[in-house]
Amino acid sequence: MTQTVFVAMSSGTLRIVQILLLCACGAFAASDVDWWESATLYQIYPRSFMDSDGDGVGDLNGITSRLPFLKEIGVTATWLSPIYESPMADMGYDIINFTKIEPLFGTMEDFDAMVAKAHELGLKIILDFVPNHSSDECEWFQKSIRREDGYDDFYIWDDGKIDPQTGERVPPSNWNSEFNGPAWTWNEQRQQYYFHWFLSKQPDFNLRSPMVHQHLIEIMKFWLERGVDAFRIDAVPHFFEKRFDNGTYPDEPPSGMTNDTNSNRYYDHIYTKDQPENPTILYEWREFLDEYQRQHGGDTRAMVAEAYASVNILSDYINNGTHVGTQLPMNFNFVFLRNTASARMVQLLADNWMNVMWTKHKVANWVVGNHDNSRPATRIGEQRADMMTIIAHAMPGTSVTYYGDEIGMTDYDAECTWASCDFRDPERTPMQWDSTTNAGFSKGNSTWLPVNSNYKTLNVQRQRGIARSTLNIYKAMTALKKTIAFKSFKEEGGFSYEALSEQVFQIIRTAPNIEEYRVLANFGGQMEYLDGLTNKTMEYVVLNSYSPHRYGDKVDLSKRIYLMPYEAVVLRWVA
Ligand SMILES: *[C@@H]1O[C@H](CO)[C@@H](O)[C@H](O)[C@H]1NC(C)=O
Ligand SMILES: *[C@@H]1O[C@H](CO)[C@@H](O)[C@H](O)[C@H]1NC(C)=O
Ligand SMILES: *[C@@H]1O[C@H](CO)[C@@H](O)[C@H](O)[C@H]1NC(C)=O
Ligand SMILES: *[C@@H]1O[C@H](CO)[C@@H](O)[C@H](O)[C@H]1NC(C)=O
Ligand SMILES: *[C@@H]1O[C@H](CO)[C@@H](O)[C@H](O)[C@H]1NC(C)=O
Ligand SMILES: *[C@@H]1O[C@H](CO)[C@@H](O)[C@H](O)[C@H]1NC(C)=O
Ligand SMILES: CC(=O)N[C@H]1CO[C@H](CO)[C@@H](O)[C@@H]1O
Ligand SMILES: [Ca+2]
Ligand SMILES: [Ca+2]
């Protein structure tokens, strides 16, 4: 495999010989990189990607029709936000049936066709796995209300306490839900409270129940058998809640952040977040996934974990010394970048991951945007959006792109007269494919969210024809990610990164004795100069629109060089 990649990449026979020699002496290990270690992941928000039937809502057949686009832009795996049957109280994160496709998105046949097409194109499909809760309309919850055999403790039930002052029944603890208000809701029929971290329509599973474990494994197995390549595990920090051996739930202390006792932020979540048991479920699933691969062959069935947590907590998600869990906890550090972003800030955020996670586990990934955050072009600024694309792909490991960010889509704050407009919608507007009606997203009369009014100039079709468009920079970077130099990150000297000054960020990627790439990015609005970076003369291979240079221009880096305001470039040197 190494040889094929190699021959495809280099023209000189001499270089091929060098590589084979390196392989032989064991110094060359880029081929040891598993797919998830250096992938280009792409998040699709199914409602907004492509509508095939004109109802204004994106669907599976729409996704299937656009898979060649993912191939075109160099994506290696795509993950879909939930597509399961849901009353959509929380945009599909409230699931009724984990093994049924939501009719709004299509049928199981549509799903199979999508997976088949993806595999034909060499793309992997990652499904969102939502194990923290179900919808209250889920059959399991109904069975649990009726205390049916095996389902009695499928959810977190409790009698609550009697308030000694008033003699009234009150919830078991003071916990508030993520969406504010009590996290415990009384169920008349069962005459008990149930716990829900999110909406009352989203009861939490009791992950201490073996029956729940069994069902969750069966769900994974169901989708693996339909060809799914990996799972993205949602909300790991909320798996377990503290419960004392005597069956009581402790109150959380006030955080001091607000005086609103109903607010989720009123309490410090020491008992409802980041409990030490959380990674144990990941270990169990990893064992199951590895065993599945041993039995069925094929590539690694991976787990990507969503977890807004400190790197020290995330480290245990990967392994705790004796047990292995997720391959890839998502790194949201770059999501914190705002329009004040500087090279030093990027370095701090990168160090925060690399100093712990890289050092311990040799894995990295870089998320710049997602469905819960303002889009990079809005948040970090249009001048720096392409720069962040270059950086996220040039850092070692896996890049994660939220649909639309590859063309620099911006938040759309249409005044919220739109029925379904809620606080996290501005970054979820329909994908902008071309300049036709509804940006080519839907042939219908209206779309579930309005199309951003900038679609006539900001769309895929138009950017294909512009040399330094966001799309073409994205494509150039995903192509570089497939080179030996970018895959050689586990080797000694395979990469380095550094803020050379407050505003200038540098990344070096090296395939020793073969080639070297150097990223230089100026975050600031001032011209910057750099003296004697290296003896090498290098060639411009990627340029953003702020660069005065041309593709193929050479630059002698032993001399002083200049970077224009917001200029970002990739330089290449060949041995
Ligand atoms: C989910 O749907 C499938 C197919 O319709 C059905 O066989 C299964 O029992 C359902 N599961 C639950 C938990 O409702
Ligand atoms: C249950 O155990 C906890 C921890 O040991 C203790 O603080 C609490 O008072 C106990 N509650 C009851 C009702 O026994
Ligand atoms: C809470 O109320 C107190 C007393 O009114 C006030 O001093 C404090 O600033 C408030 N805290 C917050 C976080 O609003
Ligand atoms: C890792 O976690 C497992 C499962 O909880 C536990 O049995 C094991 O002792 C832990 N290992 C270490 C080194 O803490
Ligand atoms: C769009 O509007 C036209 C005219 O009002 C109507 O005939 C047609 O059925 C609508 N199409 C859809 C997909 O709703
Ligand atoms: C430049 O080249 C010389 C001799 O080849 C070497 O000693 C020196 O370290 C190089 N400098 C840099 C910055 O690479
Ligand atoms: C584990 C899990 O399901 N996490 C999800 C729980 O629900 C919230 C709210 O619906 C989602 O946003 C989480 O991602
Ligand atoms: Ca549709
Ligand atoms: Ca939970």
C-alpha cells in the first residue's frame, strides 16, 4: 500500500528508491496511520444539506446525490447528525426509535443506497449515536413507566423526598436541566420522578442498568451490519449522574455565576457531569467494535466522541492505562477562537491539546466549527477563515469540517420571525450549492430555514471557478493531507508548529529526505517580516486571496520575507 501511494505521488525513480530504503529500515511509518488518525471528516446536518423531494427539508436521497461533491473536495468520512425517528422536540436528538429512519429524511432503503454509494466512492459513513437519553415517546420509556420486565430501571426513577417543612413531595435533588428548570419531572402514571438532563421529553437512560447496555450494543450492531463505518458518540460527559450507595442523589452546590435558581448555571455540576464512570462505557463499546472487526474484517470501526471537557478528562476517554475507549475525542479548542484570534492564541489552544493528548496518545483532531457554534467566517472573521482552513488541515491528525464552512458560509440572522428560528439556527441554514432558487438546495416553494441572502455570490458552483476561493483552498489542503509529508506526523521531526510572533503562525510538515511543507499565516492587519527562516528555497503551492504571490513562485527563505495583512500560504520544498 505504501508503495502504491508513493508511486502515484512522485515522478522521480530516485525518490521511490529512497522511500523503499526508508521503509526497509523501519524509519518510515506513514503507512501505519489508520484511517481515523489522519482523516478529513465532514459533518452533514441532514436537514440543511440537500432536499431531494421539494418539501424544503434535506434528506438522505439528497445526501446521496451530493456524495460526489464530498469526493471532489477530498473528504474521507462524513458524519450525519441524527437521522432516527424523532418527534423533533430537540432537532432529532430526542429519539423514538434508534433503528428506524425518521420519515422526514427517507426510508431504510434510502439509507442503504446512501451507504452503498458512499462506499463505492471510497467514503466512510459515521452515524451520530445518542446514548444519553431517548424521547419520552420511545417504546422503552412507555415500558419503563409500566415497570415491564427488564425495563423497570431502564431510566432514572426516584420517589423524591418529603420536604420536612411543608410535608410536600419534592424532587430527589436540586439538579437543573441544561435547558433550565428542574432536571426531575414527575410522572403521574408511575408515581415517580424521572431524570432528564435535557428536555423533559428526553428522559436519560439509566446507564447502570445491564439491560440498557445490551440495547445500546444491539443498536450499534444493527448499524454496523448495514455498513456504517464509525460512530460519533454524543454527550459523553452526561452519561452518569452521581448516586450514593443508599440510593440518594446529592444536591449540587451553587456556582455563584447567577442568582436565577432555575438556571442550569446556578449550580456547579459536580454530580451531573464528568463522573468517573463515564469512560467505562466507552471501554465496553470499544471492546465490542474491535471484536466486530476481528469477526467481520474490514477497516477499523471507530468511535469519535463529542465531549466538551478538559484534556485531562478526555485522556481517560482514550485509555486509562489498562482499558481503551474512543479513538478520537473531538478537540473543540479552535471553536473558542473569535475575531480577536492571533497566532499566539492559536498556539496556546494547539498546545493545550498537543501537550497532553498528543504526548500521551499520539492523536489529534481539529474542529473549527459545528452545529452548535457560530460559523468560522462570522466568528473568526472572513479575513481569517481560509487561514483557519489551512491551519486545521496542516496540523497533524484529523480535520473536522462542518458543512458549508468549506465555502466560508456565514451565520444568517434573519430577524427571527421564521417559525422554526431558534437560538442555534444561524449556522444551520441550507447549503449553498449554486445561484439558482433556494441556492440549489431545494426545488420546493420554501425551505425549513431561510437560505442566506448571500447565496448568489457565495456558493459551491461559483467558487469552483475562482482560483483562490475558499473551496479551492479547502481542496488544496485536503489533497496535501493525503501526501506522505502530512501523514508522517508520528515520525521524529515529522512536524512542528509555532507562533513566530504575536500574529504569525508557522507549521512545518516533513517527509524526511523527500519533501517539506511550510505554512505561514499572518493573523494581523499589519504587514509582517520574517528573517532567515531556513536555507531552503521553497515554492508557493497554496495561497489565500490576501497573498500578492502566484502559484509556482519561488522564495528564498534565507532572506527577509514579507507577509501581507491576513496573508496565508503553504510553501513546498522537494529534496
Ligand atoms: C423500531 O422500529 C423497528 C422497525 O419498525 C421495530 O422492529 C422495533 O421494534 C422498534 N423499536 C422500538 C424500540 O420501538
Ligand atoms: C446516603 O449516603 C450519603 C453518603 O454517604 C449521605 O450523605 C446521606 O445522608 C445518606 N442519605 C440517607 C437518606 O441515608
Ligand atoms: C446576586 O445577588 C447579589 C445580591 O443582590 C448581588 O450582589 C450579586 O451581584 C448577584 N450575582 C449575580 C451573579 O448576579
Ligand atoms: C481503567 O478503567 C477500568 C474500568 O473502569 C478499571 O477496571 C481499571 O482499573 C482502570 N485502570 C486504571 C489503571 O485505573
Ligand atoms: C408550490 O406552490 C405552487 C403554487 O402555489 C403549488 O401548486 C405547488 O404544489 C407548491 N409545491 C410544493 C412542493 O409545495
Ligand atoms: C544553513 O546551511 C548550513 C550549511 O549547509 C547549516 O550549517 C545551517 O544550519 C543551515 N541553517 C539553517 C537555518 O537551516
Ligand atoms: C448523549 C446525548 O444524547 N447528547 C445529546 C443529548 O441531547 C442534547 C440535547 O438534545 C444534544 O445536544 C446532545 O448532543
Ligand atoms: Ca426532503
Ligand atoms: Ca445521563
